[in-house]
Amino acid sequence: MPIRSNVSALNGMFCQLCPRCRAGKIFRSSIYRSFPKMHERCPVCDLKFHREPGYFLGAMYISYGLAVAAILIIAFALWLVTPWRIDRVVIWAIILFLPLVLPITLFSRVLWIYLDQAVDPEK
């Protein structure tokens, strides 16, 4: 197993690096180039990212929580700066949230991999 790089766990999450070695990338490409695909295993330390069928079900819960938090923050900001009624604020908050769906989905997968590796490290 390679030696862990000097990257912190928080920085590793935001840079989408492997939780074990923090050197290999989890995704093959950026979301700005094409639809990102995950590596099956870490290119550096060979950690398996997708352990079993249904593995990322927990990431769905993380994604849901992050999405609700983001929509609430956007709605609160709109509520403060506009004289709109609450129904219009909520509709616009959801519309403004739509570009964040893919980044939040990918980030929740990274968070799930980090959480799983912390709780049950794969040897």
C-alpha cells in the first residue's frame, strides 16, 4: 500500500481524491468536460470504490440532505432580497438550485466513500 500523501481529509474530499492514499482521483474526468465516470479502483493504491451493488444508496441520503440545505439557503437569500410571496420564493429557489444537482450528487458519492472508508476500511 502506498504511503498516504500529505493532503488533509477535507482537502481530499473537495479534490475528489482516494480516501486511503489521497493521491488517486475518484473520477476519470471533470464535470466540465463530459459526464464524469468513476474509476473502478484507485489508480494509485488499488482501493475498490464501488464495493457491491447498491453501494451508493447511502450517498443518496447525503445528496438529499445537501440538496435540501442548498435550497433552504437559496430560498432564505431570495426571501431577504425580494418582496416576493413564499410560493414564488420556493419555486425560484428550486429553479436556481438545478445547476447544483450534478456537483452535489458527485460530492455526496465522495463523502460516502470517505465515510465508509473511515467506518469500515478495506484492506
